[in-house]
Amino acid sequence: MTEKKTTAKKKTAKKTEKQKFVPKIVAFACNWCSYAGADNAGVNRIQYSPHFRVIRTMCSGRVKPAFVLKAFEMGADGVLVSGCHFGDCHYIFGNYRAVELFEKTKKLVHLLGLEDERLRLEWVSAAEGIRWAELINEFVDQITRLGPSPLSENGKKS
Amino acid sequence: MMDVGRHPNIELYTYSEVTHVEGKAGDFRVTVRRHPRYVDEDLCTGCGQCSDACPIVVPNEFDAGLGARRAIYSPFSQAVPNTFVIDRESCLNDDFLVCENCRKACERDAINYDVAPQDVTISVGSLIVATGIDVFDPYTMKTYGYSVSQNILTGLEFERMLNASGPTQGHVLRPTDRRVPKKIAFVQCVGVRGENDCQYCSLFCCMNSVKDALLAKDHAPEIEEITIFYSDIRAFGKGYESFYNRTKERDYIKYFKGKPSKIVEDPASHDLTIYVEDTLTGKPMEVVSDMVILASAGLPSSDTLKLADVLGIELGQDGFFKTEKENAQLLRSTKEGIFLCGCASGPEDIPDSVAQGSGAAAGAEKYVADFRLPETEEEITPIDVGGPPRIGVFLCHCGINIAGVLDIETMEEYVRSLPNVVHVQNDLFLCSDGSQKLLQEMIKEHRLNRVVSAACTPRTHEPIFQETCARIGLNPYLFEMVNVRDQCSWVHSQEPLLATQRAMDQIRMAVARAQWLEPLEQKEISVEGSVLVIGGGPAGIQSALDLDAQGFPVTLVEKEKELGGRLRFLDRLLPENVPAVDLLQRKLAQLKASGVRVFTETEIKEVGGFVGNFEVSTTKETLKVGSIILASGSDVYDPKDEYDYEKYSNVLTNMDLEGIFAQTDGGEALINGTKPKRVAFIQCVGSRNEDNPHCSRICCPTTVKQALRFREQGTDVAVFYRDMRTVGHGAEEQYRAARGVGVVFIRYPDDQKPVVTKSGKGLRIQAFGTMLNDTVNMEVDAVILAAGMVPKEPDTNTFKEMLKVPRSPDGFMMERHPKLGPVETTTDGIFLAGCVQSPKSAAESMAQASAAAGKAASLVCRERIKLDPTICRVNEALCRGCRTCVSICDFHAPELVETSPGIFVARINEALCKGCGTCAAWCPTEAIAAQHFTDQQIEAMLETMLEEGL
Amino acid sequence: MMNIETIAKATHVNDCLECGKCTANCPISRFTDAYSPRLNVGRFIQGYAEELLQDERLWDCLTCGMCNVRCPADVKYTEFMKRIRLEAFQNGREATCSHGGAIQSLMRIMTSPTMNQNRLEWVPKEFTYSDKGELVYFVGCLPYFDAFFTDLEVNTLDTAKSVLKILNHLDITPVLLKNERCCGHDLLWSGDLENFKKLAKHNITEINKSGAKRVLFSCAEGYRTFKLDYPGYVDGFDIDVVHISEFMAEHISSNGLKLNRFDRRVTYQDPCRLGRHMNIYDPPREVMNSIPGLELVEMRKNRNTAVCCGTSAWMNCNLTSKQIQAYRLKSAKTTGADLLVTTCPKCYIHFKCAQKDENISDQIGIDIQDLTVLTASVL
């Protein structure tokens, strides 16, 4: 078991060396469900990719288009917005509002020619540590496959 | 759970047992035996290093034996307290053999094997029994094959399997071959409704199986077929019927009416054959399934008998604690001062259990009302935090939990280089008392005006650090926490370099955010100590009485001339057949003796204000109250021309019949002047249809009760039903009794309503009966329609507008959370009691009313409440008055105010705002700031993260 | 360090007579005494230029040009503002951006050379366009605004569709650029010269690739920016620039374009960029007057005294902006017209936003339409 893991690790290390592309991913997590879900992954020691950074907000409804666009402007390769499942929101309908804002953001990101996969909205509950881990792994994989954002090195504010 | 663990007024004794009780209501002395955990609660940080070191592996009880744990363990990941415990049955250490691996692994020296059980005696005013249920072990019922096949699980075992943090991490796997099953069968009513000597219905299993069927497919799309073998699907609670209807639309879910006679496993394939009659077609079938889930019954928890003895309270025939009969009080035991809630008195679903918990608390408070703890606060001089940011960063090792993976030294060096960081320090356990004191000293010594800690999760530890800062006068909102344990070292332990890099980035982001942190002041608002109860039915009266018993000024407002609501028209009450009129008289007498101010023939005109400070104008007088309980009730569905109700005088509703029974004074009930020879009940009139999709919950028990009453006077009874949903204490037993005395139950299909026509003086009823699979024709003297409950109009809508409380899809008032907040609403300080929220029996209404009273009491008992300052604020100079915030806020916190003629700007009511920040996200002009999560703070994190790369 | 002398020379601020006509006519000063053009000029010429750069009111100016029209000393206040803002931006100052800066982000993102936009998906199938040809129709921000302002129901792409319909009607197949960028107007006026230049260069390259000799605009700002600022800040731009109103007026007067009946009373909002900045007052009016049945009534303040729509470059939108908008909408309503026509998508968006205030909807409620949408409906 241990042996297998080390070889697997070496392989990934080699791979990254070859590709040299480490994605820049921003994950917005709501305090009550998704951030708690990420904590749950920790308590259960579920291992997942470290190639992302978390920003905690109280509610997924707080994540406005400007934040997401700013992230892409600054060179992010992927943005994940994560909130509570429907019916589970600490603020009752905050996640529905998040969907409305997200739809807007998604249209803009699409117009800009970014691949639709670079922006995701997902629901992770406080008990779904495994889901959080799988989600991050899957998203990191997806963005790694897509490669760097066509905007990553440009468009930064001077 | 975390709230209970942290509450300053709650002393938590876990792993403890009540062994002796003496005294009486208001003055009990209780002996509690505290079993040793062998781990010091004060020292243990819950890091889990001991568990990793333990050589013993045993089945994990929490995962229903499907998973494993060590001999030193935490029962489950969110356990409170987070202290580990040693299971000495399986531990290797005894007085002769020594293992001590855990003791050696513990860096805090928290483990001691030589601790004896300890008895503590505490004085209390009242006791609440919330001992829950045990699950029936189907091992004893050989026909279900549970003992033979591993592929047969109980509902609880399957729940664990579906749980993402459970033993299979949420994967649905067949135990024998660890493959995803193609076919799953649920078998309902295992060990109840006549089996295993249990007559009652265990209530929650139907919805649990319905929900799990849906979840299973979500978790494993490969599942092709899920069959639910049932007798009656009891989707009785709020929102349940529509949930059930949604599952019926899924083509992979099949509902099969019939109870399996036996389940046999094929020894080679481990597939299961279920022998069952399809009672709708009359055909015996053999259904093959890969996995079977037994909806195993809830039983009284194992020590119920022992506890009843210790407490000196009685048990009912079903083995659960007995409730106080005379006043139909579901929350009172047979002894004054001892209360029951949840499944202690019989199986309950989650919303009812939660409500009962609050209700029992309300009852119990009567005996402790004189002992309210004063809220004391010491004066602390605030530290001046002006000038450029001086940030101190504290890195926690958490033993080896963080330091074992992350390179603290490199981190420390890196953090020193960050802008405005003037002090960096690392610590073995930052949360320990000594370290917290050191942190305070460092704040003073280095004149820190911002503090960042990199440790565990802010969800548990931020309040601790914030308090440490606040104690020496540093505004707690100048503290920022980075989660480098739960979301870093623990989850990237295979990649220490990358984990360290991530930790450093997240710390840099936190430091960037810290520059923008602002000191926030907790505002206080005063709270009116009084409560208004709207509606004088059983629920309203109960709420008012409970509050009065605790010494709060209560005003009860009733629209009608008389109090009592629907109770005035009822005959006898479920579950114990207490005469409604007696109960009402007693309640009214209590009310008269109490200090409750009662206004009849009074209506509410307008409600203004907010939590703690409502201003209510009524047709009589204007009131200032701290809280409002809405108990305005519901209406009985009016069948109008359905079944020619309006045309024929011998077509009645349950309610009409109640009136007749109530007037017989124990004599025979006459319909149209004669004693009926035979009557028929038709269930689900005005419920479970397109117009009113909800189940009205009380009609089945009511029909059964009335059928029994008819049988007493020799009238023959037939009941035409869809599913008999006899839920509630004693209802299932009555249902069986009704069958026993010859009531004929005829099940009609959902889409084929019975037809009633005139026939001579009587009526003729024609229906398709699924039992015989044939049309049934019956001549009866009267037809009784089990007319359901519907929201009261226009009252419900009036109150919706007035109180700004939304309505659920079923039209009843919407509660704060369907499971966890059954009596709260989206508006703080406004609570729901009785049928205004959902149909209920009188007893259930009163239990929920007590819950509402408890919630209101916990608010108005305080003179002032502190408002969380992490809310949204409007910069009025930037506001265009565009109304966006007003229209999107579900808490009605923003409103437009006219600051000068024609100029409207938004203002956010601090008492209503919950701080979600959604309005700040929508505001077009940046006029709204979500305090503590401002745009600058979030953008600073984004910028530093992406500018410097990952 | 900022070159005070250069700025002074280019904008004639030293000629200021301190008469205060500018402030008296400034729409911002009309509603808030926190802002005064005269005072800003005064601070600059009397040695407080650095302080001026720090002033957040600096970004309140609509650069609408009303002051320029009135100034007896020929102080070019709008140009002065533009230059001061370039300096302020260099010093790390920034306006309060509406919508959290989302629109600024969109603009900056478009400076990316490698981007590949999906900006032409709106084109209805029945219309023809090309990637090479004589005439480029510069769609500008319309697809982005359409997606961003869904809740205002402005549907700005209707303007683009109308332009295309008009062009096709005239048998013209315009070039639509798949990777057209933002014209840069808003970045320039909020001081971000560097990114403005990047955008301009991208646009020039794209247009040159198409082989076009003429660029058509349906927005006032793009038109101004291409006509005045591209030649001023970027080399190698030598293409004819035309606004849709000029284009249509030309076709009506010389090519015999006939429009159908439209029986409504209409008033017209002169966008600052088209009017005072570019002196285009007549062509839009000519188009409207050629529509049979249409009665054009003027607001009391029109042509070079027309009041701005209240916000510029998505900066410092606030209560004052709203008051200006409400004032202007009331003026429109008092003309007795039931339709307000404009030739700038931003006027349209800003007015629609102001109309969300239900408390005064009886005073400011009036239909608003872009000139192109009106024209396309009577083809």
C-alpha cells in the first residue's frame, strides 16, 4: 500500500515537471456548508490536490461577477464557487441568488472566449468532505487538461 | 452540537448516566455517574495521534458496524466534545498487560488509564428526558434473512453507507462483492405494526426509505431498479407528500404494495429472492434483488425501563415513556417537573422531535424561572488601533498535526517578509491557555493592531481567538484565521512541499485581507419583555400559558368572540379520547387564573418594528412586544359540490360529525334524526390531489377514532382510503382496534375516486377496491368525508404581508428550516404555533405551541441583545434607491427611506440583517458594504494570490 | 511627477477668470455642493495639484462638456479632467467603480492578445455579415451589456441587430470582427492609459486585417474615441469613422431611403459624446423627421445644452447620478412625448436603471429606445 503510493507520487511529480503547468484556481467556499465540508475532508484525512486556494465568504450569494472577472483578469485559470445544496442554505435562498449571479457571470465568461469549464458552481454540504475532495481533484484535473487561461499573462491592471 | 458545547450556560456531561433522582419539581437532586474517558477533556485537542497509534481495530458503532475504529477513538467526525475516549473492553491495557501506545503518542499527556467512575450530584428544577430510540435488530426475525445474508441491511446501516463521511464514503456497494447493486429492495414495517409484539407504527421509516431510494440513485446512477415494499406509504409531514410524489415520477422507483413473507439468499450469487404477494393483483411473486434494505422499526431505547425506575415515571403499553393524558400534553411525563421530548415518548420524525425539544424546555423553564443567570460583562479599555497596520502572525504546530507536514521554519521566514508584518511566532499548541496568554502579551509588546493565526479551522477556533483578543481590548474583528490544518496539512500530507506552499499563499492572502480589516462594534438593542400571541385556539392558549408560567407578560389576541378555536367543535381528542370540552374548560380556567391579557373580537391591524421591538396595532390597543407567536390556525377544506356535500344532508365531513358526537353527551349519534345502520368514510377529500397536494395528517386518525365510536353504537362502518396514515401516539393501535371490531377498510386507487349517488333515503357508494381487485357497491345511510386542512384565507395572506413571513408551496406558513427550525420563521422574533404552519392534531399543536413559547421566552428573557456586526451597511451617498437590495433580501432587512422630498435611499435594519452579503453582491453602485467580508478584503486576497502566483 | 505646465498649456486652465459659469452649469454641482469645476481648476493653478489627485470627487466629473460650452476663457475642462485622471491613476488612485469593477475587469481582460471571443453568437441567421469588406460595423460592448444588465431588461443587442437589419436592408454586408475589443473609452476616462492603448492597438490591427476603409458606430462613445482619441494616442490609424445617425441621414437624403409610419410623439436625448464632444446634433433629428407620423419635440435643454445621463465610464455612480437622471427623465416627460430616443447605449442603461425607483415612476416613467431600434422598426 505504502509502496504504491510513493510510486504514484513520483509519477505525478515527473509529470508536473514535464508539463510545468500548475493551474491557478480560486475556490470561493460558503462558510456554512462548503467550507465546513472542506473541514470535514480534513477530519477524515481525505487527500486531495493542493493546487487551489480558498476564499471564505459567508454565503455563495456574496460572490459577485466582479470577483470572478477580477480573478480571470488577474490570471486565474479556473474559478470555483461552492455553496449549500438547495434547501440547505443558512440564509434560506442565498444559493438561489448565487445561481442568478452565476448565470450572468457565466455568460460574460463565455463571451470572453474562456472555456465554460473554467468556471463552476457546485454544492457541497458540511458532511460531504469526500465530495469536496473529489470536486477539487476533478476541477484541478480539468483545468490542468485545459492548460493555462488564454488571459493568464495579460490583461493585468498596470 | 457545537452550539451546545460552547454555550456558557450549558454544562455538558457526555459518557454519563443518571443513576438516582430525588426531590420534586423545582427541587430535584440528581446523581450523575460520569464514566471515565481516560482522556483529559481539558488537555485533549482532538488531534487523533493517539488513535493512529492504537493497534486495536474494532467495528465502529456509529457506522452501524460497517466501518472500523480503534480502541481509543472519537465516535464520529463532528463529535462534541471533540475529546477522545478509550473503550476499555477492547483496549490492551489492563492492570497486568501494558500497551500504552496511545499514552506515548499523546503530546499533551492527556491520557491516564487509572481513572475511576465519578458520581456527581447536581441540583435542578426540572428534568427533560430525550433518550431517543434504538433500532430493532431484525436478526431475531429469521424470515427477513438478515441473519443469513450480508446483502440485507437495516435502514440505518444503509444511511451510513449513503453518507459521504460514512464507511463506504457514500458509495452504494453490495457487501458481498463490493459492487454497485443493480436492484435494491426496501422492505417497510420491519418489526412494527404487529410484528415483534409492536403494535405501533414507527413513523419515520416510510419517508426515510423514500428519501434513501432517491439518494441511492444519486450516489450510484448504475442502479437500475429500486422497489419499495410497503403496506401504507405514510408521507404525513410537511412537504412529505410532494416529495413522495416526486419519487413516483422516477421510473426506476417502484412502489409495491405487499409485505414480503420471506427473503432467501442464493448461496452462489448472493442474490436475494423476495417472496411476496402483489396485493394489487393477487399474484404471489418472487422478486430477485441484489440488496435488501429493511426499514427496521424504532424501539424504546434500551435503558428506558431502568430510567423510568430512577425517575419514578410511568411507561406506556408500547414501552415508551407515558405522556400526561388528561391534558393531551405530549411533552409531560406522569410526574410533575419531568418532561419528555423526541422519541422518548414514541417514534417521531425530526421536525417534531426538534419542536418537542424546545417545547419541553419551555415547560421546564417554569421551574427555573427564578434562577435566570444575569449577563455580566467587565469593562475593558479598547486598544487604539489607528495608524498603519501592525500585523502579528502566529503559527500553530498543533503537535505534529501541522508541523509534521508543513515546514514551519520556512513559513515563519516567509511570513516575516510580508508587508506590515511586525511579529511572527510559532507555538506547539496555540489554543492552549498558556499560548493564548502569550498571544495577549505579544499584542501589547509589539503594539499589534491586526492578528493572524495559522492553525485549525475558524469554524471552531475563531471565537476562542477573538475572545482572547477582546479580553485585552483588541477589537475581535481585527483577528483573522488561516486554516492550515483541516484544509491543508491533514489533506495534503502526502505532498508536504506543496502543502507548505499552499499554507504560505493562504497566509499571504490572510495578511493582505488583514490590512483591510476594520474594528466593528457590537450594537445592542433593548428587548421588550413581553410577547403577543395571535390566535386563541389550543396552540395560542398553550403558548400563552407556558409564557405566563415563566413570568412573562403575554397578550393573547383572538379574532372571534370566543377562545378555543376548533377545539370548541371537537368531541374527543387523540390519542387518549379526552373530551375536548373538558380540556378546553380546564385550559380556559388556567388562562383565567393566569396573568395573560386576553382580547377577543380583536384583529391585528399593523405590525412594525423588528426583533425585540415589535409595535403592533390592534383594533383594541397598540402593543409593544419583544416577540410574536402566530397561532392563527387553518381551515377545514370545504368540499362544496364534491360528493354532493352541499346537496345531501347525509353527506358530512369529519368536522360535522365531531359536532354531532360532541352533542350526544355519551348517547347514540343520530344523522338526520335516525341512528345510521351503516356509514362510509371517504379519505383524502381535499388532500393529496392537484389542488392541495399535501397530506392533512389528522384525517386518518380522526376517521379511525370516529369509526370506533360508531361501532360502539352498533353502526357498521366502511372506510374508503388510499393509504391509512394513522400517525401520532396511539393512532396505529386504534386503527388495529378498529379492524378488530369489524370496520371494513377498502383501499381505492389514487386515480379512481369513489362515486356517491342517491339511493332511496340513503346513499350508494361505488368504488374500486384493490383488496378484491373488483368494484365494490355499498348502500349506506351516510357518507363522511375526511376533509383535510387548508390554509386559512385571507388570514394567512394577511399575516404573510404583515409579518413578512413567506408561505411554503403548500400555502401554510413557512418555517425557518424544515427540519431544524420548525417553529422559527425567517423573521427573527416571530414564531409559529399550531396548524398555521402545517396540519396537526390538537395535542401536536399544543406541543409545537410550547416550542414556540420556549423560543420566544429565550428571546424576551434578555433585557438587551447583541447584534452581530458582521452585517451589511449602506453608504447613503452612493445609494441610488434602485430597490435591488430590497427586492432580493429574504429577511426584509433593507428598506427605502425618504431622506429628503423625493429622495429615497436604502437603509439596512441591523436587527434583521443576517450578514449573508447577497445585497452587497447585487448593489450596482457599491453603496452596500458586507462588513468583515468587504469587497476590498476579498479583492485583496484575490490580488495577492494571483499577482504573486501559486 | 506630473507635468503641470504641459497640462496647463493643453487645457488653458491658466486662462481661468474664476467666473464660476462652469460650476453654475455643472450637473454634478447642481445636486451636490461637494463638487465644483472652478474650484478644481483653482486648486490646480494655485499649487494644490497633488491634493487634487487625491480627491475622490475627481472621479465624479461626467466629462459631459457643459462647462466647456459656457466657459468664456476657453478652458478645456473635460480634457483637463482626462489628463488629471491619467496622473491620478499613475499615482494609484481609482474611482469607485460601479458593479464592483466588473465592467473594468471585462475591459482589461480584453487587452489580452491571445483571447478568442464568442462575441458574435447573437447574430440572427437571417442576417449576413462578413470578416472582410469595405465597412466594419463596430458592435462595441453591446453583447457584454446585454448579458450584464439582464435585470434591467435593456436588451442592448437589439441595437446591434437593428443596425445589421438596416445595413442588410441597404444591401450592405458589413464586417463584424470576431475579436473586436472594447474601444477603451472608459479606461481612458478613468485614467488607465496603458490598457487603453493596448485595446486601441488590438482594434486597429483587427480592422486593418479586415481590409475595411470605414468603421460604423452605433454608440456615441466609440465614435468619439475612434475619431479623436485613437489618432491622438496611437499611431497608424487612418480610417474613416462614421456614426450610424450620420450614415442613415446620408442614405435618407441622397439614396432615397424611405421609412414607414410611426405615429408617436418623440423626444431626443443628445449624448454628450455625440453632441458636445463631436457636434453631431442634426443627423439623428434628420432621421427622425423623415419618419412619417413621428412628431419630434425638444426638451427645454437640448443640443449643446442637453443634460448628461448622469454617469460616465462606470465610475462614482451615486445619488447625484440618480438625481440627474430623474431630472432628465422628468424633462423628457414634460415635453408630452411618450418615447425618449437616444443614440448611446449607456444613456439608455442609465435611464432604465433610474426608472427602477417605483416611488417616482409617475414622474419619470417613459419608454426609451435607441434610434437604430426605432429606425429598424419602420424599415
